[in-house]
Amino acid sequence: MPTFCRRFQPVLNRRQLLQTTANGFASLALMHLLQANSSAADTPIDPKNPLAVRKPHFPAKAKRIIFLFMHGGPSQVDTFDPKPELTKHNGKPYPGQKPRVQFASTGNLLASPWEFRPGGDSGIPVSDLFPNVRKRVDDLCVIRSIHADNSAHGGALLQLHTGSDTFVRPSIGSWLSYGLGTENQNLPAFITICPTLGHGGVQNWSSAFLPAAFQGTPIGHSGISAKDAKIADTTATTERSLQRMQLDLLQEFNRQHLKTRDADAALEGRINAFELAFRMQSEAPDLLDLSKEDAKTLALYGIDNPTTENFGRMCLLARRFSEKGVRFVQISHSYKWDQHGSLKADHAKNAKEVDLPIAGLLIDLKRRGLLNETLVWWGGEFGRTPTAQGNDGRDHNPHAFSMWLAGGGVKGGTIVGATDDFGYYAQENKVHMHDLHATILHLMGLDHEKLTYRHAGRDFRLTDVKGRVVKEVLA
């Protein structure tokens, strides 16, 4: 062996090196696993105050969300996704392959009855169904390539709200409440105004296996008008001090009972719910009372018009609750957008009820300096087919539909993704429901892979084992 080689012989051979460093590699792997496990909940939940504010994983772009849910499935090719080829080939057979599984049989292509016109400086085309929203299009990021997995309302609603169309899972509002808490201890973190009682019902705002404190609080339901949606205030009939004494006695009994049990999530949830219900009496009734709003504000939301009054009232309530620190507010236009027939008449009627109030909400949030920290989310559980059902209808279509986001952290005046020439399938930059959820959590400062909860021996998350943040949405 040459002299210079003998001079630099290694101190350890390969086998000795591996033997010496094996424990180090194992320690690195263990450290990674422990770090991954610790990220399941960066700040432990205080059982006495589960809704206390918790820090996000990273600086958030938005502090709160208002979800404008269009129950039934608005047609993308009649609202935010113009298709000239659909107009050109109206009445002809669809030239592609229809989905293997269809909710109902459809015939030939059906052109949109509405014109699309550019709006704002961005020039994004919006249907004549939404002339007022079109004026606010520079605030919107229109995602045209949303797709999901279920063509039935029940499963589609569950996937939209919980990420799963087959299993009972926590809703997105519950996940956000769990991850961030509430900014106002006198109000719930998650409120749903006039929610539907069908198509999954309470499961759409349920906390499922998350602690019961993160359950959504319904105000009214879809069977009554927003004007009649109330939160009971018993302080008018019972003095607050007497109520406090009664509740303290009840809570003492509950806590004594809790000590005799190893664990009882339902009882713990009941204890927290009683306390929150008591505190809500100091703020919630006033928030539901719109009599102090001036006439200009009421007109902005269309509350002075019988056509727009109901949804306008919900939009204004959403602003008021958001302004007071509620983390997630959902309002539902339910159940109206399922046009298997009478598309032209009913889509027009539906849009007229919501167009002005939605535009009013965006204007009001912006002028109050709230839009840059409030994420507004619009959409339904799926879209509609570009082919006709009967002579004047469209069937369910989960393979392509449009949603839009506005406000905190969103790149306004932009379009993300595209469908095929006829609007049947998402084609470019496809955004699955898991991707949408991951993006919404990201805007709220939460990593969808770290926002987990251990249940039944595994860590669960809103996006299950999928999902990506859609960077093109971010400002």
C-alpha cells in the first residue's frame, strides 16, 4: 500500500461506524416522532375553558370566516364559469364521456340562459344572475376547478362540511374552534344561522369526537325565517344573581358526579355549555336585535325589500357576530338551488334573494376595515351538469363546480383553475374539497397536517391523509 494511504487509514471501518452511530439514528427518528405527536395540539386544551384563545401554527392572514352556503348546488356554467362552446353547441349531444355514476339521466347540452359580463378592473366575467356581486369581483378569488366525490346531497354536504362523505367527522367550524378558540368568551366560537335540518342535519355542524365545546351553535333553522331565529334570554323573568346561584348549585352537582367517573365527555360538555349559555345572555340578544342599525345599513343588505330581507338579515347578523369575535359563522340559503327543472325561473329567483345582500356584506366589511381579516367563502355542495335534465334543468355534478373566496389573505380579482370546454369536469389546477379545506385552514394560520386529534387509536384531521394548500389563492 502506498505510504500516503497508510498515513490516512480510517479510524473506524464501515461496520464499526454503523455500530457506533445506530443509537444516534434511532434517537433522531424518535425525536421526529415525538415532535410530530406534539404538534397535534400545540397548546393544551384547558378543560375549564376549552374555548380559550390558542395561537395558530403560523401568522394568520384571516381571523374569522363567514361561510355563505348555497344549499342545493348552484350551476357553475350559469354563475361564474362561462362556456362559449356550450352556447355554440346548444342542443347537441355532449361529445365527451359522461360520468360512470350519474345521479340521474341527462340529455343534450343546454346553453346558459344568462349573459356573462366582465366586472371590476380585473374584468372577471360574472353572470347576469349576480350583477351586484359582479361589481365586487375585484375582491373575489373565483375557483372554477372545485371537485368532490359524492353526487347525492347528503354525502356531498357532509364532505363539504366535514371532509368525509361516509363517516361521522367534526365539521370545519369545529376544527377551527378546536385549533384557535374564540376571541369572545361570551359567545360561541362557531355559529350557524338557520341551518338545514336535512341532508346530514346536525352532523354538518357537529364536533363529532372533538370535545363537545367545539360543537356549532345553531340559531334558528331553515324551517323558520331569520327574523324569528332567536336565542332565549331568561334574564327578563329571573334576576341574573338568582340565575347565577341556581347554575352554581347545578354545576356543583355535575362536578361532584364527574369526579365519580373516569371520563365523561358528554357531561364535561354539558358543564361548559351551561356556563356559555349563561354568559351569552349578556351579548347575544343585543346582537340579534337589528333595530339600532341605521336605515342605510339595512338598505345596503336589502332588509328593506321583501325579496332580499331574509338572507340580508342573515348576512348582517353574520357581520355583527364576526365583528364581536365569533370565529366561524355560517349562513345557509336553504334548500333552494337544486334545479332539476325550472332552472331559468328558480335560479333567477334564488340569485335575486342573495345577490344584493352578499354584495352589501362585502361592502360593509370593507368599509369597517374587517374584510382584510375576515375570510368570506361562497359556494354549494356541488355544481350542475352542462347537459339538460328535461327541457329546463340540470342534474348534480360533483366533478366540476365554482366557489369563491374573498377577504383575509386572498388574492382578489383572480381566477384559479379551469373546467373543460363545456364545464363538465375540472381540468386545470384541479382543487379537491380536501385542497380547499387545507387552503382555508392555512389562511387561518393552521397547518392542516398538524391540526389533528387523537381518537380511537389514530390521529384524525379535517383533510384526512390528503389535501394541499392552493398557493394561487394566496395574496
